[in-house]
Amino acid sequence: MLALASFTFVNAQSITDRCGENYTIQTFNDAGGNYQESRNQFYELTDLQDSRADKPEGVVYTIPVVFHVIYENDVDNISREQILDQLRVINRDYRRLNPDTVNTRAIFKGVAADAEIEFAIANLDPQGNCTDGITRTYSTLTGQANNNVKPLVNWDNKKYLNIWVVRAINLPSSQGTTLGYAYKPSINQSYIFDGIVIRHDQVGTIGTSNSYGRTLVHEAGHYLGLDHPFNNGCNNGDNCGDTPPVANPSFGCDLNTNSCHNDSPDLVDQIENYMDYADDDCTNMFTACQVNRMRNSLGTSFLRGYLVTASNALATGIQPNQNLPCAPKADFYAEPTLLCEGNTVQFNDLTYYGNATSYQWNFPGGTPSSSTQPNPTVTYNQKGIYDATLTVSNSHGTNNLTKYKSISIRSLTNTPYINAFGDNFENYPIPNENWAVNNSLDTIDFRYFTKTAFAGQSCVTLQNFNAIQSEVDEMISHTISLENSKEATLLYQYAFAEKSIGNNDKLLTYISDDCGQTWTLVKTQLGPLLRTVSAKITTSWWPTSSSDWKQGTLDLSAYALSPTPIMIKFEFTGGGGNNLYLDEILLATTIGTKELFADEADLKIYPNPAQSYITIETTIDIDKIEIKDLSGRVILNKVPKSGERTNDVSIADLSSGVYLVTVYSEGVSKTKKVVVQ
């Protein structure tokens, strides 16, 4: 017999009281089942289990999981990292290790419980071959998915929890947007009426996700037998005495709601419960009764108990320290990857396929410089950019992975840029001493590009045309001191094109004054406001003329005269558009405590752009003229004759690029940018 699927939704305003149940009941009955009989049988079996004296309290049940990614494009085909992040969330929440348990109200803290249930990605497939627990199947059904995706790919549902990841769910009788659904346990379930279907934008918290990762927490509760607390309204609830009945689904996070008064004592609605529809950032608990019901399902061999036997742990490869029949494949991530001297990085092993029996880490520049632990911590005491390497082995072979220039260490005590900073990206590929690069999911990140530039021969690009949508990439500057600057403005050239109407790419700029521990958002450029060309370009694009570029400005005056250095971060989030380019980044500052020129017209520099000379006109006597490149190196010094307020300066020997021209008078200065062609 089969059981009812249940659903969560994205937008309360688009929802009626129909949550997809008619669709699942109809498919159940069409297949010859009797839904109500199935649910009555489930309650009878789990209630019987509840009464047994030998119920295994304190035993952690581990469920083997396989994710079937059904995709039509690169956006649908989500990364392994995003799936592992989802497992992190669900295991945290089911063990009540989520940090928001502090938000559980006092009236419910006594019934909130650790489910002692965990989910492990399978290491062996049904044929006994090594796997990463993820299948990938191309199908146009991903955009209108329901049970129709299950025949495409499925593993034995008596051994694995099958989770189908799709773009959109289409249920004929549903109203609103369905985020996921799951079938509850029943005897002799077929795979068609089992497992979980979920949208990829609800998987985890990174990549394409726009959620807290709790849709799967909710649906796994259904998979293990739980009802909604609003099931049949105030007349029934979820058949758990420690979950107050709820008249209707709870949306938002209204902690004052008490929709049913027939419970004793008369309690407010348990908005915190994962099985209601309250916002993800409001839910944080299962009750003890719910935990018992889920564990009883796993303790009954013909419901879900077949998943958690010792023999099934071996068959699916999730038994700890199991000797799997293949060599391991090294993978890891580090957190954080940008930090200051003397701070510590946590390295986390993500090795898959064969279980590793030995680890060898190498950390150039770190302390320790090597480790044999699975998840070591390393301290970096000197500024620089460092590689990290992991080598893993077992009896079947060895594999290694090096992440080059992955750790960037900054110095707060030896800041190289004092009231000046700039880069025209002509000399050194990034990442380098000036710039750190962070990338969360794919292999596309900010990098050196020589096919175009605003000025000179090269720039920085993010090849967003082929990137995963919603991928976040960062480019972070070295530390910069503005301690003597009265005013400071960051100038930069950027170029971006859209592919189609509706692209929602965004470029955010942040400032940190604590070496990247926290960031303050100071500028946002979104969608059409980011583009620098009006045409929609459907092939991989780069700018071909200066008109394809725009100048961005960032007012840093709030950080002027501060003794604490800052860092600047450009963060780009892909939204389906074309490539992004950055060039000629420079800091323009005014030094001193008084204004050198009352008006912009009082200082003229022309022509600009220039080729062989520039003319500098001022309305006051000046003491010195200085030209620097964007790295801060002084290229030219000139001391004008007394009383001379028009000065011709030869620039014939300068290479093409952007330079900073600074004029000094009575201890204060003013800087302007000049482009040399």
C-alpha cells in the first residue's frame, strides 16, 4: 500500500488550502491503494513499536541517500558542493545542533528533541561499484517534474532514500509553487510512490539555492511518517500530543498565533516546528513525539527499518571505516581562505569514492607545514598567497589534489598602500599580492585576460557566460590605509553585457576594516543597471572599444583619517548574463586638513587621454607635481618655477595606461587620473 505525499510552498500569498494532497491521493487510489487504510496501518504499527520496552533509545540511525540530479542546462546541474551543504543542514537539524535552537520558546523547550537520525550519502551503488552518491540525468522533464522523473533513474528504494532534484515541480491539482514533496512510509512501496522530489533552488544554502535548506528537513519528516500539525485542522493535528493542533498552515513567523483552543492546555501554535509552513528562519525543532514516530518507522523492518540495518550500511558503503573496493578521490575545502597574519584556517576533508585510510596534507607557509589528520587546523604567520595539497590513500590506490594560491594572508601591521592604491592589471595575473580570489562552486573565477582592456593590454574578467547561475565570485584587495586622507574615492572601469531580458546578475562592493572577518556593503549594481552596452549578446562577449566601458565610483570618505586599514571586495553573483570585465582600479585621495582647490575648475589637466604631453593649469602657486603609476611608484617629479601656474609636462616616455597626477601646495595635495595612449 501507498501513502500520501506532502508539500511545502514558496509564497504564502499564492497558496490556497490545497497543498498537493489531491494529486497524491488520486495517484495512490488509481494504483489500487487505499490511502486512509494505509495511514491507519502505519499508526497502528508505530504505536505498537512505541509501546515496546526494548525500543533502542540512544541508537543513532543512519539513512543512506542518493541524489538524482535531473537537468536540462548547467543551472539545473547543481554541484556536489551544494548537495553536501544540504546534507550538512539536514544532519545538523535532525541532531538539534542548529544554532537557532536558542529561538525555541520556553514553553516548547521541554518537548524539543534530538532525533538521533543522520543521513549519509551512498558510497556504493546497487551493483556494488564506488559512487559519489549523485547521478546526473538529462531530461526536459526537470521543468515540469512530478512522479514522471522517477522512471528516468532510481535505485532500490529498500536500500536508499532516493531524492530527485529538479528545476520545477508541476502537480496538476496544485495551486501555488511547490518546492518539494515526499511519500510517507507504507508496506511494500514501489519507487514511484516513494522518495522525495525537490527543486534545486531549495537544496542547501549555496550555489543555486535561495533557501535555508530546510525544505528537505520538512520533506524527510514526511518520508519518515510525520504529518503536518495543521492536518485536518483543529480536529486532529499531527497525532502528537506535544504538537498543538493548528487550524491552517502557518506562514511568516507570527509567534502570537493561537489558531486552535481545543487542546489542553491551550497552547499557542508551535511555529518553530519543521513540519509547519512557517518561514525557514523561524523553524528550529521536532518534538519528542515526532522523534518517536520517525524512529519507530526506522525501527519497523517493513516500513523504513530496512534502510538502517548493519547489512544495508555495508551494501551502500556508509559503514564507518569500511574498506571500499576503489581508490579514494581527494577533495577538500578550507575556511576561511582570506585572513590576517597569525590566524587559523580549518581544512575539511571531502574525499569520496574509496574511504581513505591515510591522509597527507602539505601547507607551504603554514604551521604545521604538514599533517596526517583528516581535518587539520593550520596557522599562517606571514603574509603571502599559499597552496594546499591533500594526498589520500587506501589499499586500492592513491590520489592527490592541490588547490593553487587558495590561501591569502594579509598584514595589518605592514600595510603597503598608504593613501594610495591602484592596479591596471598589466604586469601580474591574479590572484597576486594585490588581489585574493574566492570561488565557491565552479572553476570559473576572476582571472587575468589579455584579449581586451580599457587601457593597456590586459584586464580582469569573470567569464560569467558559462558560469553556474547564482554562483558567487569574489576579488578582494590588499589592505589599504587612509589614515592621512581627508577624502578618498575608488575609481574603476567595468564592462558587462546581458544575454537576454530578465538576467539578474549583480555586482556588489564591500569594505572590511577587520581584515575580512566582517564586510559592509557599500554599493550595489543590479541587472540592467550593471550593463554597459544596450544590446543583448548571446555569444561569449568582450568589449571592443572604450565606449563599451563605464567608470564606477566608490566613496570611501567614511573610512578617511582612520588608523585602521581597509580591504575592498568586488562580489559578483551570476544571473544568466554575459561576461564581466574590470580594469584601471585606482584610489583618488585628498591629503591634509584643508581644501587645496575650492572648485574642480581650479585644477585642469589636459588633454586627457594624452599621448606626448599634458598641461596642468592651477589658480594658485604649487610646490611640486608628481606622476605615479597605479602601483604607487613615482614615475616623474617636477618643481615648477615660482609663480608659474601653467606647466607642460612631457609624458612621451610613459607606457599606455592610467597614471595619477598629484599637485602639492603648502603640505596638502590633490590627485587626478590621466589616461596615456
